Amino acid sequence: MTALRVSDQVVYEVIDGEAVVLDLESGRYFQLNGVATRALELIRETGDLQAVEEQLVQEYEVDRALLAADLRQLVDDLIVRGLLNGDDRPA
Amino acid sequence: MSGATYLLHGLRVRSELPLDAPSGDGDNRDITVALGRPRQVPDLGPGPGELAAVRAEGRTFSSLRACADGFVLAYPGLLEAHIDPALSSIEVRADPRGDNGLVPVVVAGGAMACVLTLAGRLVLHASAVEVAGRAVAVLGVSGAGKSVLAAAACAAGARHLSDDVLRVEAESGRVWCFPGGRSIRLRPDAAGLTRHGGLATAASSHSADGRICVAPPPSSEPRPELHAAVVARRTSAPSRLRRLEGGPATVALLSNPRLAGLSGGYLAGSHLAACAAVSRAVPVFEVSLPLEGDPVEGASALLSDLGLAM
């Protein structure tokens, strides 16, 4: 499984379903669309990428493979920016 | 302490330095402004304790740094303001090489915005007018047309609320605005506005930096409610009003703090929360301001589009 945790250096606010994510260390902020915002909230709640994927498939009528690829890309992007801490380990 | 008491951005300010602001009452005060001995204020560049700075082409326009006995807000070549840790007093030391006429402008604007920001308040880089008890904030970078739009709105019948500095407070799903100084500072190319409508009889003067200061009829509301926030942008295209939704609305507010250049995440968390609260409570728009055309007609049409008929 992939354990994920929203970084301690991050705060965010959700406005009309879209998050503005602020990196407290750099002062930079990022906007997330609705689906990415939901993903971030689920990551915070569960910390489990597979559980997040499962929940999003149920909530949005999208192809699972496509969603999984987009989700992985989002997570990688957030990790690179230091907004998310990831820990890949065997299930 | 000698001087007078003023009401600025919701603060009762006792100041030795005359300020272009409405009078406050009696001896009650939230902050005092004292005049220290003049001294040269050099451009020291980046240094330890720096919390905010605005620099361009190797020159520092303003900087704020924390020091052992509070904070120092510096405008090299013009003034240095020492702010105590409790944010209850400012000692202003003017640079003898600078233009003294600008000192009260900076104290009433930038220095008060700095104190309020350090206190965790949301202070926007915005001008504001009031129509029938409802306020419209015009945000934008320097040169975006904030003051021109506010002055044009006043020429069309709106009441003046604040120029260039706007403190707002979100509370229980509503947002309140605090009046600032008396005047709007216009660049010389906007001087023609002072001959229009509600500005024709307003007191006006020339400031030390060549601007025209006009004092339109002020809002009589002590704390009018914010009706809409408008982010102004100069353009050669026709005027266009576009509503910003969700995240972009919050980002538009976050991008226009009066105390610019805050480093890292200093105060950013509280700013994000405050901007989010404002954008949840009031609509945020982006408006293109055409370089050509009658600004008074444009302002009147904008207020009408925002549902504020005069």
C-alpha cells in the first residue's frame, strides 16, 4: 500500500469545492480543482492511496484506469512540491 | 503626548504627525505615532530578521524586519518606522534627504497596514467606495486603476471609503470595511476627474510626489458591509466584468495584500483563512478597465452591473 500524509507545512481552505493549498514554508499557494480537492481530503482522512482511489471511483463516473493514472500523477506532483509525504511499502 | 487623535482603518490613532484622516474622539487610543529624530535611512538590502520586502532592479522600496525591540519598517531615503512589540506605538524617523510631504501618507497608509497585518488583520491593496451603505472594494497592483475607479465612482455619486489601503473583517458570513484617510491620490493624467460631478466641489491639493489629492464626500457609515470585491486590470480591450468562483476568488484576494513581499509563510496561514472567509461571503469579480473612454461613465456602469444603482 502507499501511505500518504498531508505535510505539516501545508494549510488549505476549500471554497466552493476547490482548494487553495498554501505551503507555509515558501508562502507559495496552489489551486486544486474539484476532484483533486476531494482526493486531498480523502488522503487526509485515510492516508491510503488505494482507499482514495476506491472512494473516488464510487463518487465520480470515470474510468478506473484513467482515474488511477490521474490520481498517481496528482500525488507525485504534490510530493514533489513538498505538500504531501509519501511512503511506498508492501501491503 | 501632543498632537491629535484620528480614526484610521478602525484604529484610534494619536499622532504627533498631522494625518489626512477623520478626527477620533478624546484621549482614547489604540496606537500612538511619535516623531523621532531625523536620520538617514539607507538601503541595506536583505538582512537578518526580514519579514517582508519590495525590491526591484536592486533597489529596496520598502522592507519590514523584526528586531530585538519590535519591528522596523523602512522606506530607504524617506523614513523608518519603529513599531513596538505590542503594536501600540510607532516612532517615525524621517530621512532629511526625502520629501517630508510623503511621510504622513506613508504613516497613514503603509505603516498602519503593516501594524494591522502584524496583528493578524486582513488589509488589502484596495480602494473602496460606498453606495447606500454597501461597500465595493477595488483591488489591484499599483497602476491597475484602483484610485481612478474609486474617484470616478465618487464623481458618479458614490461616497469615499478608503484609498490604496483597505482593512476588512469577515464575521459570521458577512464582511465589514473600515474607512481610511480622507483623500484619494490620483496621478496627474487623471486630474480631469476632479472636474466631474461629485468631485467638482471636493477639496483638492497637490501632493509632494506630484499627485492630485482629492477628498470626495466621505462615507457616513462607520463600518459599511462589503457588497463585492473587484480586481482591476488595465487593458486596451473594452470593459468586461467577470465573476471569479471558488479557489480563483480566494487567490485573487490573497494576491493583493497591502503589505507586499511577505517572505515565506509568515502570516500566510492567517491570510489564507481570512481571504477564504471573505470570498465565501461576498462575490469577487475581475474587471478590465479600458485605457480609453469616460471613467465616470465606466464606474457608473460597473456599480450598476454590481447591483448598486445611484
